[in-house]
Amino acid sequence: MTAPKQISSPNQPMQAAEEFMTTKTHTDGWPTLCRWRGGWWSWDGVTWAEKDAEAVRNELYRYAKDKVYMVGDEAKPWSPDKRKIANLMEALTSVCDLPAEIEQPSWLDKDRKTGTIVPCRNGLLDMSSGYLLDPTPAYFNTVATPFDFDGDAPEPRLWFDFLDSLWPDKPMSKEALQQWFGYVVSGRTDLQKMLLMVGAKRGGKGTILRVMSAMVGGSVYGAAAADLVGTFGLQSAVGKSLMTLVDARFDSRSGTAVVERLLKISGEDEMAINRKGRGFWHGRLQTRIVVASNETLELEDASGAIVDRFIPLRLKRSWSGREDLTLGARLEKELPGIFNWALDGLDQLTERGRFTVPEDAEEVHRIMSAMSSAVGLFVCEMCHVGIDDLTVKTIDLYDAYVRWTHRHNVKTLSHAVFGKKLYAACPDVKRHQPRDPETDKVVEKYAGITLRDTPSNTGTRSPVPMSGQRESERERVLPLPTRADHAEPRAQDDR
């Protein structure tokens, strides 16, 4: 029978915790258990994953149950109980604590050169050198491909055929998707972009999401719009590579709050995320956001910032009634080859520093801009902006806006709210208060904007075009988007 192993006394919890950590150390000397931002994290040989506190406590009980400690020459059983384990666990928190400023993914070894590392099941692919490094807990990653990297994997011909069927004459859309896949597997968030797929049901969105999710080993948080603004809605996003919003609906009450959350997450802002029963998690979410919708998103954002964050891909075909139910499973067999295709996209992205603009991007952005801010659309249709000496009386501009809302059956904002939305939509517009030379009274005006000379407008007008506008655009009035502008044919499910 094996003699009980001796460890430090329960009265010396720090030493006992350090001894426990010798059982949680990789062959390269790096620990496989740590405490980070209020949670326990464990390395499984490929990735780090958050570990429940109860699981850590149970492991300490199992560790200590057959141990002894010395009192003089006498070996006494450690006999773990609630108090001893609580003290040991508190000491362990100090022993294996990681600084909160460390981000995922990153090297814990500060002597390592920073660069793009793509974790795979069989190692860490260093994109700068092309070498496959041995797996190590020194790299603090939560995501890895669920398959081995194979630089000689066959070309994914089925995947290429699938993309050709979606965009037969749109190479830039395929290139943008390839770069996005590379962006996802790289762990990068620095370009602060989100992917938007708009198109008919049974049109390919679901298949793309399935392959993308498989590429990151299922490290995906399938969110609803309500989750973005709910008290605990984002707790499941911590440590996830992807956040998907499929056919999300944004109502008027929460729309602005949803936009703010999307901007914060994609903008790499520090966030305080409430976790039920566990307190707040503080840090930057390392998740990339993908939105899939049958219709162009209607997001309330007078500044238009949210629109510019999206890389829009439009899918116009539908396979309703003739869908291939085996396609997803067959594509997953090509994952090693699709991964190499994604790495080529990452190389393109690294070289250019920005995503390729898809063919339909301008049209989708125009419709989203119009739908996100009625005041912005009013300015686009009825005003000239961008030149400092353009002016219009505030009351004249607001009166024209009120008539415009009545014509288009749009909710009319108060004068004060209209002014606030106007400044958000047109940051160069300023309040101007000159004196009338005849009455010597102050006249409230806007500078940097004036009304177009159209039959529906009255008051101060100027034929001066918008700054930078081409001649062909000067008199073009963009109509309010109809459902036909942003909806695709409806069917029963995604391809």
C-alpha cells in the first residue's frame, strides 16, 4: 500500500496551495489553472476554458483527502473539511492569480514576440513565420480549430461551388467573406467591423453560419436582440469567438440601447458584464458579431456610426423547395481546406489593412442609413449641407421637416429633439445667432445647411450643391425605402 503523501499543514494554506499547483503545471513549466477576472480558468491541452468554482473546490477535496501533514515526528491526516478547503481555496486564488489587464488571446510569456497566432487542435500556427508551434498553456486562448492544421489539405471544391452559386458574378462578395473567415480564426478585433448577411430564407445564410461556427469549434453565442440589453444577457458572450444574431428584431423601445451595445462590443470598448450569482466581469469582449436577416436592419442611430461598422453581404437566390439537406455535413468534411482558404483571406486582410467592399455594400448602407435616421433622410432629400456660408432659419428648417414627415407618414419629432438628431446626422452643422440688421433682433439659424429649392420647401433656399456632390447627384432625391428595397422573397428556412 502506498504511503500517504505529505503536504503542508492546514494552518499553512499558502504553502499547501503552492504544492497543489505543482499538480497543475505543464511540462514546459506553465500552470494549467489560473484565476482571472473573478473566474477560474483551466487549460485542457488545447484551449483555456472557464471552470466552475464548485469544480475547483471538489478537486481540492480529492487532492487533500489522502494527504498528511507533520506535527513534530507524527504524521496527521489532513482530513479536509469546509473550513480547511475554504482557506486553501482562498490561498489558491492568490497563488495562481493573473493580472486583470491580460487579454485573451495573448501570450502569458512576456518574452514572446507578439504576432498573429491561430490556435489549431495540433498546435499554434504562427502566421508571421508559418511554423506550427507546440500547444502550451503559455498562450491564453479560448478557441482553437476542432481539426488539425494541414497545409496540404485538398482544395474545398464543394465550398467553392457553393459560394459560386451564391454570388456567380460578384467576386468581391466572395473575397469579403474569405477575409471575414480569416478575421474570425485569427482572433483579431482591431478592425472593429461586423458582418451582415441579408437575403431570402433558404438562401445560404444558415450554411455559412454553420461552417463558420464549426471553424471555431462551436465557440459561438447565439444571441437575441433582448440579450444585448438584458441584465445578464451578455454573460454567455465572455470567452466566445462569435456572437450571432439570426433574424433579430429590434423594437423602438430597445433599439437605441441595442445599437449602443453593438457599437461598444465591435469597438473594443471596456465593458462591465453582470453574471448571475458571480458578480461583474470587466474587460473587452473578444467576440466577432455576425447578423443574418431576411430584411435590411432597421437600427435607430442618428449619427450613422452603426451602418459603417457593417460589412454587408447580400444573398438574392433562394433554394426553397430544392434545398440540399446533406450540404452542411458534406462541407464540414472540407473544414481543413476551408481553413487554408480562410488563412489566405487573413493574409489579404493583413496586407491591405481593410476589408474588400462587396458589390452591394453601397446600396445596403444607403437603405440602412435611411431607415436608421428619418432626420438624416430628410436632410438627404431636402437640404444642401457641407458649406459654412449656407444658412437657414431654424424655424424654416423645422417647418419643412414637419411637412416632410406628414407627406411620408413618419413620426414627427419635437423641435428640440429634431435639433439633437440633426447635429448627430450632420456634425458640421452649427447653431448661428446673427442679428437682423433692420430689427436688431437675434435670429435663430443653422449654419452649414440650407433647404433645397423645391416646390415643397419654403423659406431661405440656395441652389448650392452639397459639398463634393457630382452634377448628376445635385437634383436627385432619394425616396424613402419601401419593403421591396430591403426585403427578400420569403420562404421557410435557411439553406
